[in-house]
Amino acid sequence: MKTKKSKVLIMLSIAVIFFISSNSSYCDAYSVKYKTTTNSQEKETINESYNSRKVAYITIDDGPSKYTDDILRILDKYKVKGTFFLIDRNMNIYPEKVKKIVESGNTAGLHSVSHDIHKLYKTGISAKEEFDLNNQTFYEITGRYSNLVRLPYGSKPYASKESYNNLVNAGYKIWDWNIDTQDWKSSSSEIVENAKTYSKNKNEIVLLIHEKKQTVEALDSLINYLIEEGYDILPINENQDPKNFWLKNLYK
């Protein structure tokens, strides 16, 4: 009798393991949507590893776009990864590019639905509601959620404390930047010079660029410069602590 019971327990254990494995992608998406949970020791290790060296995060806003493939190609040329903050409308126009960002090992985050501060902060909860919609679109395309957020024009001065807290309490991690290349109004050579000027004496760089023609033209030189200066170019990890203007931790 004991032998039969043992066999039944073993069979049930194998079935449970198989079920969990076969549904891992669903579980991953669910846990990201409802606050990613990370072992505190693992999280501490992640943060220490990122903070113990010269690190540059290349963050790319306003995509995907007709320039996404070019950006991915240049990143791949140097065997580095970036972080793309995606607008809802553009994800619907270019769903295959969203998939390509994720499948190529780059990080994807969210950049709102409206990209309009008057709509985004109409109420204390409207920003959170926009990013939930943004996240749902991302899930419908990729089968996963993201907890990374870049607020249009930065988390200050436009976001109220209520808006910021509602996003954080929902599990979103808000990322700003400490180097604005001003690529939206600059030539490719000016973009590179801006990066060089503003990165002096910084061990940790969160570089803001956009999906623009002149930015694509500057990207080779930007990456070369960062490598020559000894930076590890890394994608943002969803489990590391965010860097933003509210937390005042962008000034290393």
C-alpha cells in the first residue's frame, strides 16, 4: 500500500512540474503586471553589480518607428543592448518591430498613450490608467508585460506627487535620464558633442535619445565614445532600482 501511495505522489509531482513549466510565460506576464516580486538578496546583488563600475544605459524614446531596425542593427554591431520606451500608437503601427526589440534581447518599456501632459496628468490617476493601456497593448503584441516607464518630458516638473505615487504603487518603475543629447533639435555631430560634454566625471550614464534620422547617424560615434571611455553599455533590468528625478539618484 505504501509503495502504491509513493508512486501516486511521484506521478502527481511530475504533473505539477510539467504544468508550471508549460505555463511559465503566462506566469511571468502575470507577475510583471501585478508588481514584479524579486528576492531581496537577488535585487541587492543586481544593484551592486550595476553600481560598481562605469555603466551607460542607452535609452531610446518615442518608438517604434521606421528607424527602429537601423538602431537595432547598430546596437547589434557592437554587441550591446539598449532600452526602448514605446508609445502606444506606434506599437500598433509597428507590432513586428516591438517583437524584434524583445526577441533581440533589448529591453522594452512604456512611454504612454497620448504623450500629452494635459491628458496624462488631467487627474491623479490618469497617468496610471494610460500606462495600464500602454502595457496591455505591449502584452497583446509580445505576450508579456513591462514594469518600466519613461514619462514624457520627464517625471518632473509635470507629474504631481499623486500621479507619481499612483504609478509607483501600481508596480511601475519610473526612469528619467542624466544626459539629454537634445537630438530632437541637433545635428548628428552636435548629438555626439552633447554626450561628451555632459558625461564628464559621470560613472553612471542614462543617455536620452529618440528615434530620429540624425540620431541613427550619430549612434555609431556615440557607442564608440562610450566604449573608449570604459563604459559597460547595458540594458535596464526590470529588477533593478529605478533612477529618476524624484529619487534624486541620477547624479553619480
